[in-house]
Amino acid sequence: MRSAVEDEQLDALFTALADRTRRDIVARLSVGEATVKELAEPYAMSMQAVSQHLGVLERSGLISRGRHRQTRPCRLEPAALEAAVSWIEESRRRWSERMDRLETHLARLQKRENQ
């Protein structure tokens, strides 16, 4: 069973990934670091709006910001995705087991009806 802290981390991850712009930023950072200015280029929004998106991603643990001279490059933190992947896999396994049990139960019922 997950702890409250783990649940809060999952909430933050899924909240961050619920937005299309933030998912796009995560995808772009998967190929390498980028500055806020570079990340903002394709969007018709203010730098402040992009910075707010980055703040959500940073609080969720999906990205971090470093320091390099005058810039603060953003980088993806793939380990943060492991919590989401783990939860998804656990849920998939649990539902698969439930579906298998349901299928077995329905097969037994059908066999009884046919006897």
C-alpha cells in the first residue's frame, strides 16, 4: 500500500502531465536540456506562462533547473516518471487479474447452464 507522500507525488505527476503544453515540454526535454527561452519559442504565450508551466513540472519532480552562467537550463528527471509507470503497471496487473477471475467465473456459469 502506498503512503500519503507517495499518493501526493502521484497526484502532482498526473496533474503536471494532464496539460498538453507540459506534456510537450517533457517530450522536448527528453532529447536534452533547454533554456526557458528555447522552451517558450513554439508557444503563443508569455514567458511568464511558460515559467508557470515549468514551475508545475518542477514541483512534480519531472524537471529540474540548473545554473550555467546566465541561464538556468531545464532538464528532464526521468526517475520521477518511475512512480507513475509503477502505479500504471500495478493497476494494469490488478485489473488483468480481476478480468481473468471474471472470465473464469463466467465460464463456470456458462458450463452450469449447458449441463
